Amino acid sequence: MTANLYDLKFEELRELLQDLNQPTFRAKQIWQGIYQNLWTDLTDFSNLPLILRDQLSSQFNLGGLTLEKELSSTDGQTHKYLYRLEDGSAIETVLMAYHDRNTVCISSQVGCAMGCKFCATGNMGFVRNLTSGEIVEQVIKSAAILSSNDNRLTNVVFMGMGEPFHNYQALREAIVILNDPNGFGMGKRRFTISTVGIVPGIKKLTEERSQVNLAISLHAADDQLRSKIVPINSKYNISALMTACDAYLEKNGRRITIEWALIDGVNDTDEQARKLVNLIKGKLFHVNLIQLNPVDHYPGKPAMDQNARRFQKIIEAAGIPCTIRLRRGIDIQAGCGQLASNTN
Ligand code: SAH
Ligand code: SF4
């Protein structure tokens, strides 16, 4: 078994090379090759002597994601990549270009255990956690794709398959690796973690005083409705969730995004909008509405445009910033909640 270089923090790489009697500058060269030159094959490392490249190849590998399929949306700006993992399972990563930024949407698990009713990933059930290396590699592969078009990756959102806080350790390590200023150097503020509301995860993030952005998938403003569509609500209810958010805001001072998939006749009512206002009024929140993306197994329909705008107006009237997210990549099932390990 060879070790995956993407799993390693710089210090760990340096120590492993020390064991191979290699000087520290070799670790720096390798780090630079991986995270600045974005070389994805050990034979590419022209900054290393051939003999060392051979030695490295016998002990390390550079990732295990094989691109199996790429789909591009008719909008020309959204691309979805299906990667096969070494154990045969599959994940999806989505790259989105905007006029001022390039964002990659990363998966943190194969499947998801949370079972939100309207989510294709949830419908798959939980298969396994990704390793930190598998998370890092999705980002680096995306950056390499952009770089080959003279472009740069600017933002990383954990909004792909899986619940990031159910894989806290790997997520945290991946962010540390990608943040390293001598390597990839992606600033903490360029990451966003989206969670269904795992309270211990929010607490850990608060304790770490992490600068990464936090988004909470709320979708309903009372426990009765939320538990119906987001089952984990019966474990971490709205009141526990709001208490954790308050502590985060107090310690961190960074605005939290509330995500809300508007489902026709379910959670797009004035009553829900008013209840949401009551929950977050006067605090540092931003509300991001998205009209439900279609998924095969769920009969709900997206909220109608006029209802989405009415909902938005109620939130805004309370002085809370509220945007309706442009739906992207629906034609290739690359929208929020549409990702699954589909190979067809
Ligand atoms: N597990 C995390 C992150 C992945 S889901 C979370 O739930 O936050 C990313 C976002 O897509 C979440 O806000 C989720 O609620 C939303 N989502 C899931 N299914 C959707 C659908 N069919 N239409 C629109 N958004 C959806
Ligand atoms: Fe999991 Fe998020 Fe989908 Fe819920 S919405 S099932 S937490 S991926």
C-alpha cells in the first residue's frame, strides 16, 4: 500500500521524507509541485531527481480519483465531474463560473445519512466518509482544470454530497492542507461549510474560532414542519440549532447564511416566512432562498416565482438580507441536492 500525498500536512510530509533521509527542501519542492504547480502525476515532478521520483512512486501515490464522466450545462458555466474512487464508489464535484469568481462544490461523503426528503444524496443513504485526501484532491483537480484555461479557483463550498460535519476531522484537515500559505494558500474565508444543523459541529467550529463561512440548511421555521422534511431535526431541534448559531455569532462575528429550498405549498408560505423572521431578526444572518431543484424520488415542486418573491419581501421587510439563488446546472443534475453516484 502506498500513502496518498494529498492526505498529508506539510509537517507530516517533511517527517516522512526525513525517514527516507531526504532534506527538508525536498519536502518543500514536493509541496510546491502538488499545490502550486498542480502536478497530478509523480512523473511530472521535474524539480526532483529521477531517482527520487522513482523512490517516491514506490511509497506514495498522488490521489485516487479517476474522472469518469464530465457534463456541461447549457448555461456553459456549470460543469459536473463524476469521479470513481479507489474502492469503486463514486462522487460528484461541480465547478461553477461566475463573472467575478470560480466556485467548486465539494463532496464530503459518499451518500449521506441525514435523509432529507427532497435530496437525491440523502435518498442514496450513507456509504462512507471521504478521506481528507479525497476532499483535497477534488479541489486540486478543479483548480488544475481552471488553470489549464488560464483561470483560478477562488471559492470552495462544502455543498456537494454528504454532511460535512459528519466527517468533521477529515474536513478540518483538508481545510488546513488547502490553507497552507506555502502550498495552495486558499484563505479560510474562501471556504463555506453547509450543514443540515449538526449542533456539535457548529460548536466545534465556534471553539476553533475558524474563519470559514457557515451556512445552515434550515428549510422550515418550526419543529413540526422541519422534522417532516429534515429528519435530523428530531435530534437537533430548531431551538438547539439557534442557540449554537448565537454562540457562533457571538464568538465569531461572521454572518451566517440560512439556506431554504422553497417547496411549493410546503414551506413557501407567509406563515413560515414570518416564523423565520422571528427566529433571526436583529442577528447577523443572510437568507438564501432556492426554488427546489427537481429530484426523481420526491414529489414536491419548486415554489412559484411570485411566491418566492413574496417570501423574500417578508424577510427583507424585517431588515434581513435575502437573495433568491439562481438555479444552476439543473439540466445536468448538478444543482443543490441533485448529486448522487449516478453513472448513467
Ligand atoms: N449536507 C449539507 C451540504 C450538502 S446539501 C447540507 O444539507 O447543508 C447542499 C444544499 O442543497 C443544502 O442546503 C440542501 O438543503 C440543499 N438541497 C438539498 N436538496 C435540494 C433540492 N432538491 N433542491 C434545492 N436544494 C436542495
Ligand atoms: Fe445530506 Fe445535506 Fe442532502 Fe440532507 S440535504 S440528505 S444533509 S446532503
